[in-house]
Amino acid sequence: MQDERALAERLIGYDTSRPEELVAAAGFVKGWLESREIEVHEHDHNGMPALVAEVGPPAAPGTPCVVLHGHLDVVPGLPEQFSPRLEGDRLIGRGAYDMKGGLAAMMCALKDLGSSAPVRVRLLCVPDEESEELDERCTDALVASGLGGDFAITGEPTDLHIGIQAKGVLALRIQVHGRAAHGSTPWLGDNAVLKAIDVFRAIESLPFTRESSQLFDRPSINLGRIAGGDAVNRVPDWCTMVVDIRYLPGQDPAHLLEEIGAIEGTEVTRTFIHPPVTVSTADPYVQSLRDAVARVAPEIETLSVGRDGASDAASFIEAGIPAVEFGPTGGGHHGPDEWVSLSSLQRYRHALRDFVRSLPVQLRRRDPRTDLYAGGVA
């Protein structure tokens, strides 16, 4: 457990919501891996470093390649959140759960496997998973350049469950217009801020918000940012808000946009769409990962979760690469007391290592003509 703890504490110590600290953290990760004779290549993405580390046999046709995917960036936090502290089994600090603890365990698993890995293992460490409104994410670019694989695990926090579905993201910037007037006579104006709140309430009541699926009770809608007006003594004649909608697999974001655009007084000025994730439980890599997790955490029903948050797993799915979210146990991500369980980091490391080591046998057991494994139904 000491390796995972020491690495996680070191990574938490970098305020990687700031570009200069993110560069320093990437340099540390690169140096740590290279000192353990792991080949690392650095790629530039919009001025920020992305790392690609690989172990196992050379990439070749017929040689399986597993991608372990992590990110170094975090949402902003208070200065004290970047000084990790320990309370029992809980390591507390910004990014502990999302996802520096998971990244530390991935690095340790890569070290454990080393040159003896029976399949190609590729660690992608990106700088922009938490970033807003990007036209091209680093993971998209890396996958498009050929640095994908046959199966990907992104280490987002899942409490050692395997996330086989994740909601999509529809982020909207909406402009609402009103009519200015003196603040002492608001009835002579049309307050754009109040109108914007009414628009948000109307979005919350649209038909798509009441839909559900097997793994999700409903979509989620958050008013993430609102700004309007320019003087306290003037009725605001403009208001801009940013609305974050996490829609369900099977829902069409174009249809959602139509419903929202039909609300009187809305002008959608920018959109960002991140597709949902769905992976079959019959996928042989998913089955092999489930078996590996069951060996280290037999009490967990591993395939039971859908993920409310989005992740870069969608970049792999769009490229035709099965991908899941799978990470350690913790809580409070993006909150003031974010934490990760140290004992779960050890189990997470072991599950990743054992998954890779057992993968060739598991793949050979699968009947290529069906979705069956020898001896039973997948």
C-alpha cells in the first residue's frame, strides 16, 4: 500500500488546476515511470503535456492492447486541499478520488507488469479531462492518432464497480434578453435575470426530464453559471446562463435541443455535446475484468452501475473501442473533503494487474462464434 499512498500524496500536492503545476506533475509522472524502465513519450496538446507509457510485447496484429486511461487535471480547490492528510483509511485532498489515487494505482500496476506483461498495456495520462467547452479533447486526439487499443479502462471513481454505461453531456450557453429601466421603477422594464430563471425552470419541466432507463432514474440538469446586468440601479436587459444536462443513453441530444429551443425567450449561443457510453456486459474484456475484480473484492456486484458523470471513455467508444469506467473507492469528488480509500487503491492495483495477466487465457476460452465462454453463459 505504501507505493500507492506515496504516489497519490505526491500527485495531490500539485495544484493541477493551474497550467504550470500540471506541467510539473506530468514531469514527475514521466520521471517516476522512466526510473522504473518504462518507456514514456510526451505529446503536446494545446500547450499541455500528455503522456503515453507502454509495457509488454510490441504492438503487432493479433497482439491485444489494453489502455489504462487517467487524467492529471483537477477542478480548482482551496490551497489547503493540496496538502493531503490521512484520517484512518481515508486519504483526503483535491483529486484524491477524481482521480489521482486511481492514477497512482495505475502507475503501480504498470510497474508490476513491466516487460513481463503478456499483452500490450498502454497508459494514457491526459491534461484536460476536467476542462470546459473544448472542441477537441486530448484523448480524442491521441485515439485518432492511433494510440487506442482493443479495450480501455478509464480510472474515474466507481467504488470498484465497473461502469458499463455513462450519461452523455449537453452543455448549453443560453442568452436571454430583456428591457432596461431604472432600478426604482422595475415595472417599466423586463428583467432578463428573472426571465432566465423562468427559462431554466421550463427546461426542468420538459418531457425528456421525466424519462428513465435500466440503470438511471432520470437525466440531471444543473444551472452551472448565470450572469446578467451591469448596475445595481438598473433593470438588467441581458442575462447569460450555462446549463449542464446529463442525458440518458438512448436520448437524442438534437431532440433535446429542439425542445429547449422552443421555449419562448431562449437563444442558444453555444453547445457542447459529449456522447453517452454503453458497453455490452458480454464483451470478453469486460468479462475478464469482472472476474479479476471478483477475485480481490468478492463482495461487490461489479457490473451494476451506470455513471451519472461523463468521462473520456466516450472518446474510445466513438472510435469503436469498448471502454469502461473503473476506479477505487472514495467520496466527495469536486467537494471540500474529497477522499480515497487507501485499502481500495491496493485492491484496484491488484485487480488491474491480475486482469492483464489473466487476459490471454480468458480470451482463448471464449468461443469466437458466440457470446459464450467454455463452460457457461457469459
